[in-house]
Amino acid sequence: MLQNNPTLKNKINQLWDKFWSGGIANPLTAIEQITYLLFMKRLDDLDLKRKADAEFTGESYTSKFEGTFTLPGSKEEIKKEELRWSYFKHMQADEMLVHVQTKVFPFLKELNGGSSPFTKHIKNAVFIIPKPTLLVEAIKTIEEIFEEIEKDTQEGGQTFQDIQGDVYEMLLSEIASAGKNGQFRTPRHIIKLMAELVEPKYGHKIADPACGTAGFLLGAYQYIVTQFDKKKTKHKPDEDGFIRNSISASLNEKRKLVLTKSFFGYDFDVTMVRLGLMNLMMHGIDDPEIDYKDTLSKAYNEENQFDIVMANPPFKGSIDKGDINESFKLNTTKTELLFVERIFNMLRIGGTAAMIVPQGVLFGAGKAFVNARKLLIEKSELKAVITMPSGVFKPYAGVSTAILIFTKAGETENIWFYDMQSDGYSLDDKRTKLKGYGDLQDIVEKFKKRDQKKDTDRKKKYFFVPKQEVVDEKYDLSLSLYKDDVFEEIEYKKPEEIMKKLEEIEKQIIVELKIVKGLL
């Protein structure tokens, strides 16, 4: 969205500049504070919409702002209606800051009751916007951002998108050390592509072992919600050719309850956990299951639990040997390899994963690299290896990556490769939207129609490779190893013609030199 909407991009830049000049210079601190405000705004908007929908349909709905709230540390009660964004945004600056700090923020921290993951992880959060003027300016800019999003979604035929993720993406670019731990926000169109390939279904348990701001979980949620009324309602494809919804006419209370218990995320950064929780709650998942855990450590043992795992785990760096979970068979400290085994272990029998790996995982010659690939090929069905161009993660990193699709069942017979050459955006730091969808929709179409008997031409972007051929190559999954080079025949002019042309050019140069000499 940001790449295609300069007005929205400019507004978010303004918001960042205001926090910077207002004394909050650390980008992650700024985004956390901005997210609290976005959350307050979105919570109010969603609640008002649900109230209106319930009145229209006759269904019952209990507003989150119904009744009174007892302020912590006192017996004072305040009407919850006074804690709405739409209420306090009209206050005077000084009064507003005190109201948000001492009433609204404490209310948010107890929003889901004492035992929810949200309450647990926001317990130690602090609202640190220091100046009344900064709060007023931030609220004004956020109102303008939401107006622009509303306009953009109406014109594009899509519902409210991942605004908090967009803000995070922009702020992350301000961090000089961005990516030093291998943490990059996955572009939304790549998440949509991966959801389309694994097709999460209603009732599935879906996980991300390194969830960050929960982009993959949100992508899976939106994919499922879209399926509810895809046949009944026609929506226009978005700029990447996908149809996505966050809200469905068929999303009743029963379905909401099932979906709330369907998504599980883990991260070892408490800030990311809070942002992920609020991101999902802003999109209608009332009580998401996102927890503070290092899924490679001894503290995590949830195996054979999930139907779908979608992830872009950190792939730069190592974990301390003493912290590694003892159940791992791979003898390595490299996180990109340990996450392959972790995700395999998380899946139920028959469960499917889509994960992003650096291309080094495809061809690394070390024993742990070979064993990781052997695990995917011998202990599961490795369905697809989709290589992506190196610019997909710019401006954060130029690393070449690939998407692996595998199902924990049986073993592999043939592996489908696809050579993605364009994701629909320029592959430079600007990541400008190009005309069309690049290879995104072709990948979806060809993957769903893949045929082991027909997809044999290795001069094409996509083709099957028999398992035995890969085994013979020491389980190497480099696409270039199996793809046939396509040579383009170039017809050169005869030497006599080239010499004649050079003589004509030389004569012209002599004429021009005589003219220059005459001018001297």
C-alpha cells in the first residue's frame, strides 16, 4: 500500500518526524507508542462498527466500552464510553494527555482480563509520550492516515489493511543496524503468495515460530475469512492480484470464536510480541495467542500440534549451544537450519509448512545443511522450491531467498521448482510497483496445476526434478543445478560489412576534424 500511495507514505513520515522532534528518537520505542495510539483508534472504530452491525442484524453484541472501569490504585470509577478514542480526541491538550496516561492506557492493559496473553505481555508496557502537543499532533495525523486508508481501500475494493505493519516497515528502515539479527518484515505480497500456496482452512491450528508483528498469522486469517464469502461476493483483486478480506458477512460469533483459538505466534522480543498481539486485535481477532518464547530453546516443546506453519524465521546468526533444545537432531547452532527442524517438528502428520530460507540452505555443503535438506526430502513431502530474486527484502537486505513448501507425510517423490524472476516490484531500494503482478499469479496457477508428467521442460521457469536425481547431488536444491540454460542465437554481421561501416565512420571523423581546425 505504501509504495503506491505517496500521500499515505508522507503522513506516516510526518508521524515519525513528530515523534523524533518530540523527544522519542529510538525507532522501536516510537513504533510501540504509535501502535498504542493506532490500537486505541482501531479498537474504537471496530467496536462502533460491531455495535452498528448487531443493531442492523438483531444479533447481540456486548461493547468493550459498556459499563464502568475502576482505575487501578483507587476506587474511582469512570464510564468506559469516556475511554473511547472518539471521546478523548476532542479534549484540550493537557487534559487529553493526563486522561490517556492515567485512564485510557490502564484500561487497555486490562482489556482482555487477567489471564490473556495480551494482558500478560502489556502488563509492563509504559505510555511515555511526554508532551501534550505531541499527543495532539499524533492523534491529528493518525486521523488523517485512517481517512487516507479508508479512501484507498474503497477505491481499491479492499478492506482495512495492515497499517501497523506499514508503520513498522517504514520505521525499521530508519534503524542503522536493521537486519543485524536477520529480522526483516516479510513483504505483504509474499505473505499472500505463501498463504495461497498452503491454503489454510477454517478450523486449522496455524503457527509462526518467529512471528514478529504477526504478518503471517494475519495473512492466514485474511485468507480464511476471504474464503467464507468468496463465491457470494465479488471483490476486485488488489495490486498484487490477490483477493483478501479482513471482514466477512459470514463471520458470525461462532466462527470468530474458532478463529480466535486458531492462531499461535511466538517471538523472543517482548516488543514484537506486543506489536503482534495488537496487530491481530486491530484486525478483529479479539484474544490472540502470541507468547514470549524462543522456539529454538529448551523452554519450547510444542511438537506435532499444528496444521499449518508459515514463517520467515531469522536466518542470520547462531544460538548459544547451551540454550538449544535438546530434542534437535541437527548438530548445528545456525538458526536457519534449526528452524527447518523446529517447523518440521511443530507440524502434525499431514500438516503443511511454507517457510522462507536463505538460498545457502539449498546448497550448503556442511553436514548440518545436508541433513536439514535430507529431513525435508526423506521424512516429508517437499512439494516446492521457489527461488526469489535478491531484491525482495530490500531496502533491508539483498540476500537471495527461497520459499519451501513441504508436508509432513511420507517422503518426497518429485520436487517442483520455480524460478521467480519478478515479484511485481522493482528490485532496488525503492521497491516501486511495476505494471502487472510479476510472477506471483503465475506461481499460484502453475503450482495448483503442477503435473509431474507435463512439467518436465527445464528450459522453463518451472519444472519437476525426480527425488533420486536430487539425492545423487547430495540433496542439493539449487535450481541452477537442474535448470537447462537457454542460449539465444545471435546473428552477427559479416566482417566485410563491419569494416565498411568503420571506414565510413572514420571518414566522417576526418570531415569533422577539418571543420574544427577551420574554426581555430
